[in-house]
Amino acid sequence: MNFKVIWEDDIMTTFFKGTILSFNSLEGSVNFRNPYIAAGTSIVKWQSNITYNQSRTSLQLPLLKRGTVYELLSDLSLTPSNTLLIKLSFYDRSGKRVGLIAFESSGGVFTYPKDAYFYDIELINVGVESLIFKSLTLSEYQGDGENRNSER
């Protein structure tokens, strides 16, 4: 499995005062700029359990297998560097959060919890002024299993 997570203009559910946002279809990128957005704020969020009737969007995230190790890699650039976190939240059937992982902007390796039924991915501001986002890539991990991030 090799799934590209893209930021489409119909995913936007929150708009921030002072934000300049442009979608470049030729380059397949999104340009986000807002030097005033508060640290800890979610910039964009993708969900695995969303239905077309709820959002009028296509599949945002793939279904994952419980207990399987995955790798999440990003294709983005930040100003200043290292000012963005990628947060994954995992939920059980009733919607209770059963796990949370935060990666630096480059991504990382994680195990999908055995009691998770759905999840979401968010880009969290920790001082970013501008962001050029191309994609996140989610795939089954092919490495040796070491240096795996655990749930926090």
C-alpha cells in the first residue's frame, strides 16, 4: 500500500484571519501563509471515517490494518524550518481516543493500535509562518522495526 494524502480545497473546514491560502494545481501544491496563527492550532485535518454525505469529498485516508507498522512521510517545506508537527489520533468504535502520536514535519513510523477503528491526521502549527504542502505518503513499513515511535 502506498497512499498519497493530498490537501484539496474542499477539505478546508476552518479559516483563520490573516491566512493567505492558494492551491496550485500545476505543481500539485498548497501554499499556506499566516505568521500570526497561534501555536498548537490545527492547520488542516484528514479523517479516515468520513462519508461522502458528510463532507462531499472523496476518500481522505485509507483503512489501516490493526497491529500493522506504517510509515508516514511528508513532502513539504516550512518557513522557519521545524515548526510543524504531524499528529495522528486513533479512535475506537465509540469514538474514544485510544492513541496519539506526534511526529516532526518529516514524518515517522508507527503501529496502528489493535483497538483502533478509525484515525485522523492533522498538521499542527508550532511556529510556522509559511508552508508549501505537496503530500503525505502513507505506506506499510518495510524497515527492520527499530526506531519506531510509540504511542504517547
